[in-house]
Amino acid sequence: MQKALILIGILILLLGLFWPVAKELPLGKLPGDINVKGERYSFYFPIVTCLIISFILTLIFKFFK
């Protein structure tokens, strides 16, 4: 339990340190992301961004397995 809490704390720390850099990445505005705007509604689904993040996380998890 202690190891899991320490790992979660380190991950949150790393996320906080890299947040200024991560905000500048064009994730969420890639070609292929679905964005529909109507008069009274808007719909946004970042499908390509989700695929890229999934691919990167898969590589990371396979590497550390």
C-alpha cells in the first residue's frame, strides 16, 4: 500500500512539473478530431488525440512490463 501511494505521489509531482510543457502540445486540436458546432449546440470528440495517447501509454506499459 505504501509503495502504491508513493508511486501515485511521484506521478502527480511529475505531472505538475511537466504541465506547462504539456499545455503547449497541440493535443485536442489534431486533424481528425471531431468538432461540430450548431446554432445552439456544440459537440467535440478528440478521437485522434485519444488514439495517440492510447498508443503512447501502451508503449510505456509494454516497456515497463
